[in-house]
Amino acid sequence: MAMKVYVNRMSQPSRAVLIFCKVNGIDYEEILVDISKHKHVAPEYKAINPMCQVSTVVVDGKFKLFESQAILIYICCAFPGVASHWYPNDPFQRSKIHSVLDWHHSNLRQSSGDNISRLFV
């Protein structure tokens, strides 16, 4: 399975995907999306991710997925050898993971995004 990971290392969600892949020995091709040069809104990237954000994965040139949490869940399910403690089969345990992921995205990510916007926008 060939996976391209479109990232910008300044992006915490991008770093999360890269670190998870490295920790779990998952092969991927890292492709830099230079946000400072507006590459995330270029037509070529919009064709991959219409939301114009990083990170994004493309698997086998066909399957395209964006949003780091969705990507991490996909990787846990699609790649053999990823330890089950990352994303257990038990629905109760999975729901706990989803609860924390949703809280993280709604709280921590929003605050850091606001701070970056104030500094650079």
C-alpha cells in the first residue's frame, strides 16, 4: 500500500500523523505543502483536499482523506501491525478515544489556532 502524506511540519496535526507513522513503522512518502507560499489553496492541492488544510493522505493514488483524526483512525484500521491499544476493537474503549479526540479538536486546537491567527493574520 503506497501512502503519500501531505503535511506542513509547522502544523501540529501534520506532526501527529508523521509521528504516528514513524512510531508504528508505517512507510509513507512525505510531501511538503508550503503554506507560506499558499500551496494549500493551489488548484492541484484543492483537487486532493477541497478544505485546503493539512494534513491529507492519498493511498494508492485513489483514496483521499483529510483531517488528522480521521487519518489516524484510518491508519490504525488499515495497516497491519498497528498495536490495538491505539484504537481498540471494543466499542466502549473506542468511544472513550473518540471523546478525547473530539474534546482535543474542539478545545486545544481552537485556542492555539486563535493565537496563531492573532500573530500572523
